[in-house]
Amino acid sequence: MSILPIVTYDDEVLRKEADSVEENTEELQKLIDDMFETMYNSNGVGLAAPQVGIAQRLFVADVDPMLEEEELEEKPRGPLALINPEIVEKSGPDIELEEGCLSIPEVRDTVTRPRDITVTFRDRDFNRVQLKATGWLSRVIQHETDHLNGVLFIDYLSSFRKRLQRGKLKDIKKGKMKTDYPLVPKEPVV
């Protein structure tokens, strides 16, 4: 397994709708393994293929560490690979929670999302799955599915909240943001 560099928020791949994954291949399985390795190395709970520069409809997630920290009643699910996910239903009350993103390090802000979702996808073995998710798992699935549609969590912020984050975003773009994981800023470091 390899740790892949993560692209930053200003990379074009994060603004494109990702392509469907058509078949289960050895390359796909290796990518999934590498994405898990990268996500865990970065202390993330989700990572979408576009975040490692690959415009495919795939993400990995493992929210169990969040459940342990928060001592929530959500059921641990372990690591999940979601291929070609589609959120088919959103329900429950809208919940405001702080979000962050490995492609936008050190930037966190409140985003409102539905508490519950139903998502269909292919699992790692390419089996068709339907999953009802709530709480943290629902939020991570919505956040990562947004990545596959070219949407970032900062797109949900008001213009005022975006202005408050402007300095950090400029630092990320210029490669001045320090992380414990490899980043690929779009603008070269000067």
C-alpha cells in the first residue's frame, strides 16, 4: 500500500463531476487500499478519489474513531468503500455541525445537512448495497459524495464566512499550510 498525496481545494479535479467506475479491477482494489492507507495516515474519516487526483466515483470512510471520541450511540461499521454512491433519500431534521476537509487543512466551519440518508452504492466486492445512515456516517457520506459532484464544504458557507476563511485559503493555495500528510498545492511554492 502507498500513501497518496492529497490535492488542495483549488485543484480542478475537485470541481469536476467524477466518472462512474465501470468494473472491478486489480487497479481499483489497489486504489481502495491506497486510499484507506492515505486516509488513516492523514487522520481522516473519509477520502474521495478526486482528493488524490483521480476523477472516479469512489470514496472510503471509517467513522468509528469519531464514535469512540464522542461516545455516541451510533453503531460502529468499520471501514467502508463506496463505489458509484447515490444518495436516494434525505430525511430527519437538519443538523448543524462543524466540518473540515483533508484538501482544505486547518479550515473548519459549520455546515447544515440532513441527519439521515439512504445511499445506494457498490461495495468493494462490487455488490449492490443500500444503506440507511444517520449521524456521523450520514454526514461523512454526504460530504464525500459532494466531492464526487465537484462540491466542497466551503461552498455551503455564506459569503461572510468565506471571507473569514480567505487568509487560510490563500495560504493553502500558496503551499504555506503545514500538514502531517503530503499535499499537492495547485500554485507552486514561491
